[in-house]
Amino acid sequence: MHSRPSRPLSMNQVLLCGAMVVTLSMGIRHGFGLWLQPITMDRGWTRETFALAMAVQNLAWGLAGPLAGMLADRFGAFRVLLVGGIFYALGLVLMALSTSGVAFMGSAGLLIGMAQSGTTYAVIYGVIGRNVAAEKRSWAMGVAAAAGSFGQFLMVPVENWLIGGFGWQNALFVLSFAALAILPLAFGLREPAAATASAGPRQSLPQALREAFGYPSFRLLMAGYFVCGFQVVFIGVHLPSYLKDHGLSPQVATYALALIGLFNVFGTYTAGVLGQRLAKRHILATIYALRTVAIVAFLFVPLSPASVYVFAGAMGFLWLSTVPPTNAVVAQIFGVQYLSTLGGFVFLSHQIGSFLGVWLGGKLYDTTGSYDVVWWLAAALGLFAALVNLPVRETPIVRRPAAVPA
């Protein structure tokens, strides 16, 4: 029987393995919008059928996130990553084999969503929080988020090539094998038992949750993250179809999604670095305000490949750049003992927004024949998110010492 390692993980090991896991997990999912038209045309489904499955995926990801975080905080990220990698591969296989909307919702929606909860930021950031010094934590989170962005840049063209060369079903089979690479990487994130115990006063999980949800700044961060989810998942899933509806070639959408990923490598890294120097609430408010500016400008200028690429670059820089400062604020306020759990609850709010963004995109398109209403809703929500992040207090919470029974 193998014992867990006795020494803490090195920062380089955590960043390398964590970044590669996020690259795979986020890279695969970022290309799902490329499957919308081939699957709906082949199966004879409406866009709402596909969009609802993607909405369920995002909601399942969010709902399972707190549970995955609790398990990672209690038993270590290693076990959660192993289960998540297996679920991811299985979900992709069943997604290819689904012949009804209900089956597709169960595979592409429920199973892959659960898999993502155990293979993405909340779990990885818990390992970072426990193994990286506080003064480097925001930067390290920026590196992990940038890896997810690089995954989008890398995987979207690969997925488009796989669909074109082998068909959409075989492309999913290939991706299922890629998802299995998460399993060996999980061994590099196998923490010593002592790493899960944070310094300072110990809390029970119910105490930590009551403290967080009773703290106004935590609720404000959740509200802002809701908007983040609404915007990025609506754009990520529906942008390819929006561009095709307006007569642009599929290559334009592929390049646009890849540019979003490329520019977000720089955006997330920049946000992580700035989070070491500037107030994170100001960084978040600026990101959300600039997203609104980018969306409004995109809707007003004549649509062309050039305007799409400029929009993709601007949105890409802002895409996941909310992730490092949001999670760093949570760690800064509440500490790292339950960082994966609290990060999971914040991300649940993100995924509720994602559910509404992707589902309303399909629903309102089928109802009105246009995405215009959802575009303008996304712009208005950006202003809302900018405002709610401004009052966030970033100072560590002061806890009263409690008597610990012998």
C-alpha cells in the first residue's frame, strides 16, 4: 500500500501539473460550440435542444462544484481529479453515441458537467492555495487560468480539424482519450496530509459556510461571477452560429474562438500579476466595464471578419481574467482551509449565469430568429457586475477565538 508523500509539493510541480489539467479540461469544453450545427443537422434537433444540454452541463458543473470542492478539501484533490477525468472521457463517448435529446442532455450535459467540476479551477486553486506562498498566490492563479486559455487557443483549431477530417462523432472519441491524460497528471497533485490543514484557527465546514454567506463581500463576488458566466458561455457557444447566420465562413468563427483563447492567455496572466499590486475589486470592476464596451462596439460596427477578430481579441483579454482576482480575494478574506469549497460556491453562481446565457441564447433565437436581445442583455449585465464589485472588502476576516473542546 502506497503512502502519501511526506513533503509539501513544489510550486513548479503544482503549476505544471495544474496548468496541464486545466489546459485539457477547459480546452476541450471551449470548442463545444463547433459541434452545434453538425450535431443538430445530423440528428434533426433544434438549436434549443443542443443549447439546453450545454446549459445543463454548466449548471451541473456549478452544482457539483461545491461538493467536488468539499471532497478536495477533505480528502485531497488527487482523488477528485481521478474521478473527474474518468467521468470526462465517459461523457464524451456517450455524447457521440446519444441519439435523443434526453440522452444528449445526460451525457453532454450532466456527466461532462460533473466531470468539469472535478477537473477545473476550484479544485486546482485549492492545491495552489495550500502549496503556494500567499505573496505569489494571485500570480500562480493567473498562470493556471492562462493555461486554460492556452488550452482554448490550442484545442479549438484541433477540434475543428478533427470534425472536418474524421466527422463529429469520431472527433469526440479522440477527445475522450485526451481527457484520460488528466489521470496521470493527478498524481503530480497528490498532496501530503499536512497540506490540507491550514495554519491558524480551525473551522468546521458549517461554520465556514455560515461565515462566508453572511459576509456581504462574498455575496457581491458571487453576483459578479454570475454575470461572467452569462457572458462568456453565451458567446462561446453561440458566436459560431451567430457569425454563420450573418454569412461569415466557419473558419472565421474558428479563428475567433482561437483568438479569444490566445488573448486570454495574456489577459489572465496580467490579471494575476496586477492582483499582487492593485486592489482586486478595481481590477474586476474594470474588466466587467470593458466587456460592456466591447460588446456594444461589436454590435454597432458593420460585421466583417476584421471586426470579429478585433472583438475576439478584446473579449479574449477579458475572458477568464476575472478568475484569478475573484479566487484570490476569497483566499485573502477567508484563508485556504476551505478554499476549494468556497471557490465551488462562487463558481456555482458563475454557472447559474452560464446556464441562463447559453439557454436563453438558443431559446430567444428560436423565438425571435435573432440573438440581438441576448447580446444587449449581456452588455447591461456587464455594467451591473462592474458596480457590485466596487464595494467588496478585501481585508482578511477577523474571527473571534473559540474554545476548542479537549
